[in-house]
Amino acid sequence: MDKYLMVVFVFMIVGIPIAFVSPSTGDLRPEPYLPLFYGSIAGIIIIVFYSSYKDKQERQKANTKRRKSKK
């Protein structure tokens, strides 16, 4: 995973508890901030899928290059 994706990934993970706990008082919110929670979950899923897609593309390029060099 790239450095930039890792930073965004960490912010998404930190956003999940913030949706349920008020940062100023530390108490549970009476009504959780659900858009932040679901947005963080969606962002995490998108980052995981994108990074796995990117890794797959790099592996395919490396395999193609390796096959060409053998011939």
C-alpha cells in the first residue's frame, strides 16, 4: 500500500470511534454520527480494493516482463 493511501486509511480507522464518542468530553454520543461511520467504512473498503487492484496490475507487468526476458 502506498504511503498516501496508508495515511488516509489510518484517518478512516480513527474516524470510526469518533462517530460514537464525543472528542471534547469523551462520553458516548446520544445519537452517533452515522455518516462519518459509514463513510469511514466505505473509504476503508475502497482503499483495500484499490490497493489490491494496483498490486495485481504490478504483478501482471512483472510477470509479463519476466516471460519476455526468458525467450
